[in-house]
Amino acid sequence: MRFVLPFIAGLALAPLPALAQCGGTFSSFVNGLKSEAIAKGHAKKTVNAFFNGVRQDPRTIKADRAQGVFQLDFVTFSRRIISQNRIDNGRRNAQKWAAVFDRIERDYGVSRGVLLAFWALETDYGAVQGDFNTLNSLVTLSHDCRRPDLFRPQVFAALELYERGEFDPARTTGAWAGEIGMVQMLPGDILENGVDGDGDGKVSLKTSPPDALNSGAAMLQDLGWRANEPWLQEIVVPGTLDWSKTGLNHTRKVSDWAKLGIKPRSGKLGKGNLQASVLLPMGRNGPAFLAYPNFSIYFEWNKSFVYVTTAAYFATRLEGAQVYDAGNATPGLSGAQMKQLQQKLTNRGHDVGGIDGILGAKTRAAVQAEQARLGLPADAWPTTGLLNAL
């Protein structure tokens, strides 16, 4: 599910009426949204019909606060998520919809494994699309003051879809965060990148795999996907590598990495002039990957490092890559220990993006900096040794 949005053309918000700010009573907030919608030029009758019956959804807030799965390390998370059943179903769907994937690869340059992985991880190939009322979830998250600016534009995007006859406020359902359909797209993304892939004159992301897959490819292209280029590749890393140069915040040409002893575990490395990063999700003793420019696009779909790395790796598995070498990574930190570490890093002046117990990009960069300062192998993987040293 996607949590960070590109700018949505035509949906930039004017200064909001006071009642449309987050918090306060839910009814007052909804009245503020109505006033704002009318001020944007939507007909009052349409606005009233759209918001009629909208309710605050406690389940949505509970789901938003309960994302502890992202505290898992990459190996644990990926082994839990990538089942043999999902691999087998992926291969069957690749064969069933081969003509659709052929056209997508020709038109958008997005490899079929990438879309199959999203299709699998988001909804189990359409089987589990979510039963949250989409409008209730979007308005609830807009009212909540944790991330209102992320979700409020989606309310107005849903209103525009409603005016087109493509959104039913009472019946449209999806994930808790407002995503709809087989690859879980937010209303604004549907407006921007919805594609009628089956030629029936409608964009049906919940029931039509051609529509959902083409729309997902169009969105990735819109986010900057580089056509027909790799995204992630497992590699073998020499023990003599300067670990402080690894991580997504350090890039160099593939040809330069090759000179430093980086080798593909199978096949060939990407073109020598491509920029890439050495990605060590669990440090120098765990799995190792080369992350190409397209890997960064995954973070526009979802901000979770462990989800992104798993989705990108799963895409390679669906296209024939072998199971990664898990290595023998040093045990990581518990959620409580991670929060302790983040607090210590914050106290030392690092921006870790919040004390949440999740090893995200900012925490990794701070860990690497402190490892280098302390003379430890700077592979950005936090251990109890680092926690104690701080």
C-alpha cells in the first residue's frame, strides 16, 4: 500500500477554512470539508450527496497504529511474506496474463515480475482487497492529526471520481489507508494513472487484472520508473569492501563496483554506466544486493524499507532468481532496543525520523555514521554492541 503521493494535478489545495483543519469534532471537520469542496467549484448538491452518511472509523485508526510488522528484519519479514503458494500463483498469473504483461513491458518498460510482486503482496492477486469503507477511512485519517496532509487530498480525489461515476461513497471498499483495487491505488493515483486495460470503457481496478496491472505500470512510469532497466540484483561482496560506502545514500557506477570486487551471484551485472548502491539489509554478514535507480521508485509506493526490499527481491524471484543467501547476520535489536538506540542517536544530533522502533533509512544513516565514528564496521546494521558503545 502506498503512503507517499506525487503532486496531483488539479488538486492543489487553497488555504483551508478553519473547520477543515484536523482534529476537533468529526462533524465540524466534515462540514469544513464540504465548504472547501464547494469553494473549489463542486456543486453543493453533489457534495452533500457524497458526504452523506460518512462516519468516523475506529478500525482505521487502530490499523494505522498497528504496523509492528515493519519492525521485523528483512530475512524474517521476507520469509514470512514470500510463500511458495505466492510464488506458484505468481507464475500461473504470469502465464495466464502473458499478453497483458507483454503489452505493459512494451508500452511502459515495467517488467512483469515487478507488477506480479505488488499484486501478490498487496492483495494476494486480488483475493484480499480489504473491507474498509474507503471514504470513511480517508476522512477519518484526514481528521486524525498524525498525517492529515497526506490523506485530505485523497478525499477530494474520491469526490472527483464520484462525479465521474467511478466511486460509490457507500459501497467502495479497500484497504484501511484508502487504497482501492488489486494493486491498491489511492483515488488521486487512479485519477492520474487509471488505465482501461481491457477496453470496456471503464477503469475497474477491483475486478479487471488488465486494468489494475496497466494502471500500476502507468503509476510507476509517472513516478519515474526507467524503462527496461533492472531494480535489484543479489551480489557477492568481498570482505575487504569499505562498508562505509555501502547503503542507499552512497552510489557509484556499476563498473566501479565491479572493480572493487562486487560480483553477481548469478547472471551479469547491469550496464557499467548505471549508478547503483550496495544494499546490505542486515549488515555485512547478511544478504547483499545491488540496488539500481529503479529501486528508489519503490519508496514512492511504500516508505517501509523492509517492505520495499522484500517487494523488489520478490519481483526478481518471480522472474527466476534463486533464493537469496541469508548469510549469518549478527542478531539485530528488539523493538524496545531499537527505540533506545534511536533515542541515543537523537541525543547525539542525528535525525532518525522519530522514535518508532523501525530501522528506516534515516536510522540506518545515523547508525552508519556512529559506527564509523566509533571505529566499528560501518555497515548500517545496529547491534547490541553498538547500542552499548553509545
